[in-house]
Amino acid sequence: MKRFKIIPLALFAWVLLSAQANAQTYQEILEKTLEKTEAMGVYEVSTEYKMMRGLDNPKVYEHYTGKLVQNGSKIYQQLGAMEFVQSDSFYVKLNHDDKEILIGTLKDTNSPQLSDFDLEAILEHFENGKLIKNGKYFKIELKGKADNPLQMAKLDLYVDKESYLLRKQSMIFSRVTDFSIYEEGPATQDLDAARLEISYSDYNSNVDSNLFAQERYFQHLGDDIVLGEEFSDFELIPLN
């Protein structure tokens, strides 16, 4: 079954992970979001991804669970059967379903470099922000600019009022998706805006440093790349 590409869309989401402020404007909360993320330094958080349609349709078309880990400038993301690792010197993408491992260096890869996604840059693509007190959350609504490269029409952030941690993002994309691909057998075209919701829970500082160890994934032996024992039966796909 064809699937909506929610995995690449998730790569920039790590920067919006938490907030801490005695703020009453959405700008102040978002500024504290970045400050808190940077101050945490090393952390792990459980994630859940749901792809739906329209503004409020509850039907889930794709669902993944995973986790996000940050250790300084190093980023690890597990999303369903996929793993992504960006260290200071290498990039790895693992597909456990297809048993494939893609390896490259940051200077050679065209893959997104997660540390380049910062809150200020993201917010340049949004306008007309609004802060709403919604139950136990501060809800921040942002409208995407017409020409924004993220192709988002709307971004909603839900920040916990007590902890000031980000608990959910809801993204409405401006480009329509054909949802008939999720139907069994022949189906007529069914176009609608896609909505991606990302939830965050169980923030903690117990990070497995082995996630960023190159030896877990591969080693260089002369001109050869030898995969780590855990992935010895994977197919190697070098980037260069």
C-alpha cells in the first residue's frame, strides 16, 4: 500500500519539543520553547504519529510510534520500522522492513541535516499567530504563508500549562493528498488536505549513548565498510 510521506516531514519537528515560560503571548512561549530545548541538551521523548485528513476528521490513515533522542548536536529518531541517526560526522538511515542501511557523511549527503532546522527559521514561514487557553494546554495557532516551502497551511502547537512541555503538534498541509490509495481495490480519486499529528510523552534524560556510536552501524576497514553485528544481514546502500 502506498503511504503518505510522513517520515521526512517529521525530521524538522524535533526543534519544537518543549517550552517553559510564565508567558502570555505566543511569541514568548515559542522563544522559551527554543531556550528549553537547548537547555535540555540530552533527552529522550516517546513519539506517536497519526496521519489523518481535513481539519478534524478523526479517521487515522497511518499510525507510527517511536522515539526522539537528542545529545547535543546529535539526533536519533526511531519511527516505526525506520531509524535515522545524525552524528557530528556521519548519517545513517535504517529500514528494518526492507533490511536496508544507508550510510553517508554529512558533507556528502543531500539528506536533511536536523541541526539546521531551528525555530526562528521555521517561524519565518508562518504568520497571524494566536494563543488560546485550551483545557490543560496553551494552544498556539499559526497560519502558513502562501509561499512557505514547508507546504503547511496551518500549524497548531499544544503546550502543557503546568510543565510547559510541548505535547502535540498538528500540521495541515496545503498540498492535497489522494486518499483513495488507502482503499482496497479500484477507487475514484478522493482529494483532501492531509493532517499530521505528532504527540510527545515520557520526557527523560536517560539516553543510550550507543545510539550514536558509529561502531553500532558500521566501521571502515581500509576501503571497505563493514556493518555492525546488529545489522550484518542488511543491504548496504552507500550515498557516495
